[in-house]
Amino acid sequence: MPLTLDTYRLLGRSGLRVSPLALGTATFGSELGWGAGQDDARRLFDHYVGNGGNFIDTAGAYGGSERLLGEFTRGHRDSLVLATKYATQRRPGDPNSGGAHRKNLFASVEHSLRQLNTDYLDLLFLHVWDFRTPAEEVLRGLDDLVRHGKVLYVAISNAPAWEVSRMQAVADLRGWAPLVALQAEHSLINRGAERDLIPMARAMGLGVTPYSPLGGGVLSGKYTRADLTGAGPAESTRRSFNAALGMVTERTLAIADVVREVAAEVDRTPAQVALAWSLHQPGVTAPVIGARTPEQLAGNLGALEVELTAGQLARLDEVSAIDPGHPHDLLAGDHIRAVTSGDLKIQTRH
């Protein structure tokens, strides 16, 4: 059944209602060299909200994004779910202006509140795990902010699954604010989160909001095999960035080929098919989509109307499949099933 932006989903084990596609605003502002200027960013915002969207994703690290959103959200702040993040450095050279610790947490939140022109954040993500701050310090600081009313819900991004699950267990045992969302990279060209992160999130009550669901544009069809040799068109800053990250390979282009084939079958764009696949994934609440023009955004939102058959989903799954790794491959093997269950027939609960 086709979705709409106002077909809301619950975020994790919270009662918070969010749109099935979140508007990513890393493209808001041109400070990073490749984003949308203020007027274009405003048009993107208005298009998304005007079509029923309520879930806006930003971060202090996204250049002028928070500042622009502070202007755009005047007048209808309470109808939106604003998510931002902390942990990245705010002032290079200041040892305490980055990291997950309490000092940076409180300073970052106050900075975001000023930038966003609001007195509360709906959702605050720990942006990146720093391996230095004790988990209890992070959780207690987040809980204090919730108790003070400056943050309503807390979440985490770019962290190992075992750290996230430990944090959730500690929060539950101590009665602190639980994590309600996990943001991780996930797309047809990068399904690594399916090994541990996404199953963990489903078990622990975190809604998944995947970023880069188009694989840096590879799944939209903008790259060709000429890009493997540098013979492609002149590269933009963003294009060069994605190529340097290793997103353009024979494997990812082969996946993009199948996405293009399915798109032709359903008379949709490759980007819409890739996003529709993401929307079908267990545990996924809302992929985070970005755009630099209203036309790109409108095209991405069209993914909500795409209906894929079981056969088409299976083809996309097959071409993008990953090695599950140990112990998942062992536990799923015939030998383990034989020695643990034999020929028993066991019906599992759904």
C-alpha cells in the first residue's frame, strides 16, 4: 500500500509519531562547499512540511543547517520533530569542545537551542561514539537534560552494537531515559548494519533512521564505470568525496544496475526504488533523505508511492547480499541446526 508523509510511524518504543521519510538537512547551507543556499533550502523545507512531513534531521556539524532551521521553523515549531546531534568539535583547539562527555553535551545542547531558536529539542543523538567517555556519564547527562525539559527523547548514532545494547540495559536498570532511535549508514550498497546493529535495535526498542540510503548517489544512477578510472565528468566536491570513500566500485555499480532494471519495470526512478527498498526493511522507521533542489526532493518523496513485488525485493536482496560474518554464518548453518534441533519441527511465534 502506498505511503504518504503523514502516514506516521512510532519511533522505537516511544509514542513519538514521525513521518516515514525524514528530511536530512546536511545540504542546508553552502558552508561545506556543496549545499543549498538559504532560498533553495527554504523551498526544500516548505515542500517537505507542506506535504505533511514532520521529521527534520540536523546536526551541529552540518554548517549553517541549524541556524537556517531556526528561521524556517518559526510559527510551527511544535508541529515538527526536530532531531539534532552532538559530539563533534565545535571549536578546533579546545579539548572539551568535542566528545561525548557531560561538559560538551550541555554546551552543545545550549548552542543548538540558540541556533534552532527553540527552548527544547525533540530528539538528541550522540553523533559519534568516542571510546573515552564512560557510558554512564553519557546516559546520566542525557537523562538530566530530559528531566530539565530541554530534550524530550535521546538516541545514538555511529556506535558499536554492544555499546548501544549495554547503554540501553543500564538506562533501563537505573530508570534513566532510554534510547529510542539508532542512526546508522544503511543502503543496498552498505548492508553491514544488518549484522548486529539493526537486529540489536529491534530487540532493544530503537527505531532505525538510516542515513545515506542512496549510497552517496550511487543508487540514483549518477555514477558509471567511467568513474572507476577517473574518466567520468568533472567532479563536484560531493562527488569526489563519495568516490574517495570507496562507494564507487564494480560491486556497487552492479547493484545499481539491478536497481535501474527494477526501476524500469515499475516506471520509477532508481532513487525511488532504492528508497522503497529501505522503507521495506524490518526495523527501519524512517530513512533520512537529502536533496539540493526541490525537484530532487520531490523525486525522493515519490518513493513512498512505489510498490515492489516480492520477486523484485528478492532480486535486490540477492545482488546486495553480504557475508553475515561470525557467528551469524555458523549459527545459520545446517550443522548447528542439526546438532541443536535435529529433525524437530518447531513453530516460532511471530
